[in-house]
Amino acid sequence: MILTAGLQISYSAAQAWSDLSQIGPIVAVTVALLVAVVVDLLLPRAQRGPAVAMISIAGLVLALGIAAYRLVNGYGGSAYFRFVSGDAFALFFELLFATIGVLAVIVSSSYVRRRGLDESELHVLTLAAIVGMMSLAAAGSLVTVFLGLELLSIALYVSCGYNRKEQASQESAAKYLIIGGFASAFVLYGMALIYGATGTTVISDIATRVTSDMGGNPLLLLGVLLMGVGFAFKVSAAPFHMWTPDVYQGAPLPVTAFMSVATKAAAFAMILRVFNYGLGHIGPEWQVLLAFTAAASMVVGNLMAIVQSSIKRMLAYSGVAHAGYILVGVLAGGRAGVAAVLFYLFGYVFMNFGAFAVVSTLSTADGDGDQYEDLNGLGYRNPTLGVLMSVFMLSLAGFPPMVGFFGKVFLFAAGISTGWTWLVVLAVLTSVVSVYYYFRVLFHVWSPLPEAPARYALRPVRGPVTVVLVTGIFAIALGPLSGYLLQVGLNGAAPLLGGR
Amino acid sequence: MLSSLWIVPALGGIVVCFLPRGLARVGAIAVALGELALTLVVAATFDAGQHGYQYAEQASWITQFNVSYHLGVDGLSVWLLVLNALIGTVAVLATPAVWPRAAAFLGLMLLMEAGMAGVFLSVDLLLFYVFWEAMLIPAYFLLWLWGEGDRPSYAALKFVLFTLVGSLLMLVGVIGEYVFSSAHSFDLPALAAQPPSPQIQFGLFFLFAAAFAVKIPVWPFHSWLPDAYMSAPTPFLLLLAGVMGKTGAYGMLRVLLPLNPHPVNWWDWNWVLPVLAVIGIAWGALLALAQRDMKALVAYSSISHMGFIVLGIFALNAQGQEGAVVQMLNHGIIVPALFLIVAWIYARTGSRDRGVLTGLAPAMPVLAGLFLVVTMAALGLPGLNSFVGEFMTLLGAWQLSPGLAVAGCTGLILAPIYMLRLFQGAMYTEVAGGSDHPPEAVVRKDLARREVALLAPLVALMFVLGLYPYLVVHLMPALGAGMQVLRW
């Protein structure tokens, strides 16, 4: 190779291949995305939707396979000059996002058909968002973090406004765009300040350069504060949660379902990577901020969820509350804390997405059946859906033997062992409140059949029902078998502890 | 062996849920009888001379937190398991043939029984908690979907929320035990061997105590009970009143005291629970006096009787605690019998009003006779079972503080008043003039043979335990391995 002096480029083909395999799952989804776009242009209109759905699922399943294979074989390491990393932490989230993606594509495929919307674009947008999320989780540098964040946000802005004819959907998109733009700006400003304080954007370098005696550095602190605010927006933690209910309500149902689990997971991946790993040494500085947001999220989320009349909005506020619980694990940090967060995020996918999938079966061309009353008698109209909806609600409320209970146990155990007992007690007391609104759903599901015909006829379509079944089985089975998932979480947490 | 004690009713319950109507009843009865037979085998082969857990089963479960699937029985739990299986069988048999959504009802009843069996079997704290919480799910649905009265959903939700405040605080306690005990395990013997420091024990003690106190319930945490009992359908009420309250008392003996043997704080906390128990005894009895509805009367008397159990446990001596265990069984036999009788009277006369029902005995001599025995047992007549338990708990309480024992006696004095008034009024008082219920409108039919058969084992046990309490007490040497009894 002929090289110019001074510019040290020794990028061999082997290195390129190794780098590419580190981001294998991202590559798989990206390729699927590109193929889907082309196929969408080539095929006749009627065949586009199903074809794109199949391609999306194929790409996601491939990504799932690659991630699982690399995780099992313990491959992993940084790539592209430490700008991304394919470590166990990234692989865990890639697994998570690919799973969510498959579920989301199945649910939205049948949803858009019933609502009379175009299908293929939504899948493409979902794939784009997943690429962003995966990059976020795999980020080795603040630059990659921002890249992933923007990619996922922009894709989701469009998805939220996907139902062009409905004003609520437009409002949702506009609101999300404006507030999300604000949050991104906060994050970017914070990153700039941290770069100013440390002279690097590579997170592992930040981890070594930011030592515990830098707690007084105003540049760094301001950077942490701004980034923290931006992240809190993204995980919809109080008091930065205001956008969540409106956006969730207006967005098409599968998009809401996707956002509620995937965006949250992505944002927590970002927080763990940047705060717990990069800024772990000045933990006491940012923990105060996070403890406050965690407490506020639990209280606000749980109290506001009580008064909602739409299940979408209720689940939005319940999501705020769950963000508060998960923050306990972030605050606890360490291997147990991070593993508990990872466990909870994975378990949360099944219970929350499952609940949305049940609601999605009530959608017709006229709208979404997302009012409590629309669920009336569901348990008698379709016992399978009724029982599984009950399982999801009980799991969200934290009842054993469902996965939600074990998630809470692991989070609280990490919290108590690191001295966040007051926060755990608050979490426990507010989750009693949560039982009230989760049981309200049960109340409608098992209330006698309404005399008037239901506003939204129940359409037990095969796709969503399969998703409900699968998520339901996981929500139950991951409880007694929680040890296995926790072990994956512990492995995933390991790469974040190198900096300390 | 022990696993089957909860797996049989759990799996059986799930299967029964999906059976067709006619088959469900047969299936549920078969499962309940099978469960009863299994527990009786365990009880019969239980080695009284041996301390510690028998038939222990242990397998690692969540290794990262040292959670194990650990089951065992000892002298404390073995008879409670039998009680659970017995009342479960009676409850399934007491479910009328015509019953709305019978398959789901019976299935959930069996699941509830499985949950309670699991609570009595667990030797691992997290496993205990899992069963403890899981049994709340069938209980909620049974109370809500098959509840009586105006607003069963309110009663069910109130019950769940009350219990849950306690339970979730206990969850903090459960995790706290793991974190602060040097054993770093959830295994009960290991935790009991290495308790946390006395100051931390103090905090954990009240976290656990809150959960158990709500479940029993101890005054002033009892306000869910009248609502729940009033709206519970009779078969479920048998399980709820007969067994579920006992899980709280059992938890105190199994978890609360052994794991936190010496909680210390700057103030003397020892009086808290005995005093609450005594207040509960008097309070429940006074409210029972004031009730016209027979079901409510029995419900409030239940609060009073549970007070004796708590008083015995927190007398913190062997006599008191043995008395408490005996009383748990006694109450678990008497209260279902009382509720059954009340339900049968209601089914025949259409009324539970003590002021309206009169002179039923001549028409229903068998019912009157059985009612008499149960009444006598409930008010603590020597020779019947309740006397033994109440006497022992009061003896234990006397050693703690004579004043408390004397105050506890108010329950013994008031019990005959409300029980005899109930019995006498309904059974023997002649109809004086025009009553609200003209006698001819009342179906005065005596107990059917099936109903007598249902009540017979309970009545027989009242005599057996009254005349031969040694049956239960002789197992007590094995009571709570490692329990450290405190002096005030």
C-alpha cells in the first residue's frame, strides 16, 4: 500500500471484514432496509406491502440470528476506531431491538391494512428506526450516539404522523418533532461541552479521562446536566414526560407500541453507555439529578395514569412510571444494577408490547378502540385475548410469577444494596397505586358483555393474535426462568464495567 | 413429594378451567380429594421426633441471587397444609351444582389452594413471596366475578390494594434480608442463622409485620375484611376465612420472628403487636355484638378470634406460640363451619337477619344440633377445640403481662354473648306475632345428607382437637427450627 507520510492509514481488508462483522446485526437490518426501498419501487402496488413486510422480517430475523450467534460465542469488541462496538452490551440490545422489530412489523402489517393505510413505508421507517437504535446501543463514541439518536428520532417523527388523514396523528408528529428536536439539541450541546472538558468523544477515553476529582469542573457538569435533560426527554422520565401521552395517543397504534418499548430501551442503552460507563467516576454528580427524575417519574406517572380514559394514554403514563423504576437500576449501577436494567427492558417488551397488540386487534377503518369501554367483555368475546391481557396487566403491576415481578425484584435488590432504599420504598408504594389502573383494565376485560354492540368489532386477525400469544408466553415463562435472562443481562453488563 | 402438593392443585386448576361444565365439577372434586390424600399421607408419615424440615426438596433456581426452590414441612406447617387441603375439598364440594361459570370458578379455587399450599411449603423467602403474591390473583377474580352484594368489584379491589401495600413493603423486607444478612441467600434457615444487625432487623421487622398484619388482619388494618367477607361467595369464603388469614399468622411464625429474632430500637417496640392484638379481640367482639346480619357477625367475630392468635405469637414464649398454632387450626375449622351454616340458613329462609329469623330448630333439628356444636366451639366451651387454643394463648400472654391476658379475656366474655344470641335467636325463639317473613314463605327443610356429610368432618375435628390437642401439640418440638423466643 502506498501511503502519504503522516496520514497513518492501515486499513486492511481483514480489518474491514472484522469491523463489519462487529456491526453485523446493524448491517443486516440496513441491507434489508435498502432492499425494501428498491423492492417497494419495483413491485406493483398490490404486492408491495406484503413483500416489504417479508423482507423486513427476514432482515430482522437475520439480525437476531447474527446477534445471538455472536453473543453465544462471546465475540465482540470495538470497531471503526472505537466509534462503534460489538460487545455483549450492544449485542444484547441488538437482540432486543430485532425482537421488537419482528413483533412490530407483524402487528403493523395487519393494522395498516385494516385502517386502510399504505403499508410498505411504515415498515421501512420501522427498519430505519431500528438501525438508529442499534447504532445507539453499539455506540463507542458520542458522535455515534448522536447519529443513532437522530436516525431513530427522525424515522419515528414520520411514523407518528403516518396516518395522514387523522388530525391527532399529525398533532402527535408535530409535537414529537418539536420536543424531540429540543431534546436532541440539549444532548448535542451537552456532548459539545463534554468534548470541551475531556478533549475526546470516544466514550472509553472519556471514562479514563473523567476522574472522580473532576466533579467540580463546570464545563463537564453543565455538559452532564444538558445531556441528562435530553436523555430524560427520550426515556420520558418526569418532569420531561409531557410529550409522551399526546404523542402516544395520536400515533398509529403499532407505532405507539413500538415506541413505548424500543425508544425506551434505546434511550436507556444510551444512558447506561454514557453515564454509567463514560461518566461513571463522577457518579455522585449525576445521580442526584437522576434520583430526582426517578422519584418524580414514579409519582407523576402512576398518579396521572389513574385518571386516563384511553388505554394508550394510560400505558404512556405507566411507561413514565416504569422509566422511574428502571432508573433505580441505573442509579444502583454496577453489574447487578445494569443487569437488572437490561432484564427489565427485555421483560417490559413482552408485557407492554403484548398489551398494545391486544388493543390493536380492536382497530377498524374508523379508528383505534383504545378507550377502556372498548375492552368491555373482551374476556368473553375472545377468552385467549382476555386471559393474556390479564397476564400483561398483572405482569406490569408486578405480580409473580410473571416477568414483571422478577424484573422489579432485581431492580430493587440492586437499589437496596447500593443504598437507594428510600427510592425503592417510593417505587413500592407508587406501584401499589399502579395496581389500581392496571386492574381497571381487568375490570373492563372481564365485565359482562355490553348490551349495545361494541363500537369496535373484535377482529382476531392471525398476525396480532400470534404476537399476543408469543409475548404472553414469554411474559409468563421468563418469570420462573428469569435466571437465564438475568445471566444474559449480567453478560451484557460486563463491558460497561471495564472503565471502573 | 412436596412439589406435588402445590403442582397437583395448580395444574388441576388450570385444566379444570377449560373443562366443560359437567366435567369441571367432577374434575375439581377429584383434584381436591387427591390433594387431600397427598397431604394426609405426608401428615401421617411425618416424623414427630425429628426437628427441622422433613421431605425437603431443594434445587437451585435463580443462582445469581442464591434463590433456591426449597420446600419442606415441619411441625408448624404440616397441619396447616392438611387444613388447606381439607377446607379446599369442603369448599369445592360446597359449590352448588348450579353455579355461574362453574369451570372457571372451581379452577381458580384450586389455583388459590395451590398458592396457599405453596406458602406453607416454601423454605425459601423469595419462593414464599412468589406464592404469597400469586394467590392474590385468583382471590381477586373469585371475589370480584362471583361476589355477592352491591359492589363486589369495590370489595375485591379494596382487598387487593390493602394486601398489596403490606405485601410490597414485605418485598422491600425480603430484598433487605438478602442484602443485609451476611448469608446472601434467600434460604430461610441460612437467613435465620445469620440475621442482620439489630437496628436493621428493627426496620425489616416492621416491613414484614405490616404485610402479615394486613393479611390476618390485625386491628387497625382490618377494614378490608368486612367488605371482602360480605361479598365473597360462600365456597370461596371458606378458603378466604378458613385458610388465607392463617397464612399471615404462619408468616409471622415462619418468617418474621425467626429472621428478625432481636430487633432493637431506642423505644420498646415489644408492646406494639400484643396491644394491637388485644384491641382487635375486643373491637371485633364489640362489633360482632352490634351486627344483625349473621354473615357480618361471623366476619367480625373472626377478627376477634384472630386477635388471640397474634397475641399468642407475640407473647414470645413457647406456650403462647403453640397455642397460636392450635388456634390457627381451630379457627380454620370453626369459621368455615359457621359460614356454611349461615349460608344454608340463608338458602332456606332468604334472610341472614338475626332479628328476623326465629324458631327454625323444630323444622330443622339436624341443622340446629350441628349449629349448637359449632356455636359452642366458637365461644370456647371446654371439651371443644377453641378452648384449648384460647387457653394456651392467654396462658402465654399472662407470662408476658397479666394485664394483657385480662384484657384479652374480654373476647372470651363477649363471644358467648354474641354467639348464643345468634344461635338462640335464630333457632329457638318463638315467632311472636307478625314477623317480616311469614313462616309459610320459608322453605323449612332440614339439612340434606350431602350437607351433613360436608359439615361432619369439621364437627368431628372440633371434638378431636378439643379432647386430644396432643395430636397437634406433640409435633411442636419441631416448631420453627431455630426460632429464638424472647422475653419482654
